[in-house]
Amino acid sequence: MSTCLVTGGSGFTGRYLIAHLKRQGHRVVALASQPCGADETYPIDLNNSEALSHCITQVKPQQVYHLAALSFVGHPTALDFYKVNVLGTENLLNALSALPMPPRVLLASSANVYGANAQAVIDERVLPAPVNHYAASKLAMEHLARTYAQRLPLLIARPFNYTGPGQAAHFLVPKIVQHLQQRAPRIELGNINVSRDFSDVRDVVAIYGHLLDQWPAQAESGSVINVGSGEAVSLQALISMLETLTAHRIEITVNPAFVRSNEIPELKACTKRLNAWVPGLSRHTLNDTLAAMLANTP
């Protein structure tokens, strides 16, 4: 039985990952602000390097899933992205690299690092061009992490959009689901013609677990892997799916305040590497995911 450390354990993804790892028979320790289903939970801030080092020395994890991040793109204070996503990650990697037996590490980055590019399908070789502080901080985190690649076996995951039951309502898909669930007459949104690659959170955590449990033979420490479905769906099409599932039509009002000047028109993953490194993937359809969110069933 391996000991797994999950940072950001009480977050949306963390709770699903902890449940998945426990089903696989692992002992799970979480860094989290509140109980999250882990075997042990420590409310340690990543910027408290002394407490973090002490905890890691005691836990001695064999696998580490670094999910803790400031991830809401609309967060008002730019500096916070770098304090948490970059400096917090550096503290974690410092502490892990001091262990006598270095653990396998998965760092959750983001497909937002690719920015607005002209490629219909984005593979891992596309040059990153972040267009906001969230994405820039994630790219900075990646560069910093690679300086540890000789000391720690680490993989960098770039998940595209994903959702599922329990995601906070200030994120876009849960907001839309909530309006349809409540049979609201109208909703205010930004650009509904943008297309995104949507995955189910349950599929994403299963992929994360597989990557560290079954380290891919082709992977070198510091390698990047896209995590997505390989299909792009417009928000308009997603809303139509929800209207069919709920038998309710909703009026959409475009609020200019919600339209970002640097909006990325389409993000779709090339999944060639993912399919090779995690063979035999079983996925939920987007319709399955939306139905589970409407029913609020994990």
C-alpha cells in the first residue's frame, strides 16, 4: 500500500482524487483546509515552508499529487496567483527533494498556458502563450518544476476544461447547470460561441492516478501531458444539451462585462500522448456528466 500526498485536498478535484486513490487501496494524506475524506489531513499553507517540510518528513509519501492552486481566472489580486501557484510549489518541491527516497510527483498545471493560438488541435509541442495571470503563473510553475526534474521523478499534467457534480457555482458550467436546474427564465453569460474541450472530473482523477501508479515507459521526468477529451464543444451546444435534459428553454443575455478581450476562441487537446501513456481509457460522455450534475450525484 503506497502513501499518497494530495495537496489541495478539500478542493473540487482533490475530493474526487482522494476518493479514487482510497478505492485503489492507497493510504492518503491531504494538505487541506477542511476534512476531505483522507486518512490524515493537515491544514498547512504551502507558503509555510517550515511546517510543510516537517509534515513531509513525517509522512514520507511515495506519490504526490499537487493540486493546490489559485484557479479562478477572475480572482482580483494578480500577485496571489504567483504566491500560491509558483512560490508555494517551490516550497513543496524543495521539501520533497530532501527526502531520502524521492516520491513520484504529478503537478497539475493547465491547458490555459497555451493561450490564444491558431492551432485547431493542441499538442504538447505547441509553444505556450498565456494571456492572463492564472495561466502565466502556471507556466512559471512548470519552468520552476523542471529545475527539480533530476532530483524528483515528476510529470506535468495540462488538463483542459473539466467539470462534474460539486464544482463551485462561480465556475461557468455549474452556473449554467444551476440556472437550468432551477428553471430560471434567463441567464447572463459572456461569449457563448467559444468552444472548449470538456472532461469529467472522475476521468481526470483516474488519469492522474494511473500516471503515477503505472509510470509510462516513454515518460521522462519533467514531461508534459495533455489531459482532455480531444473534442471541442461550444457553450451554445452545451446549453442545448442541458435544455434537452431538463425540458426547459432559457433566454441567454450576453453581458459585455463577462466578455474577455483576450478570450481564447477554441481549446481542444491532442490526446495522442494521453492515449499512449494511459491506454484503454474509459470516459464519461459530456451528456453523462451534465446529467450527473443536474442530479447532483458524484
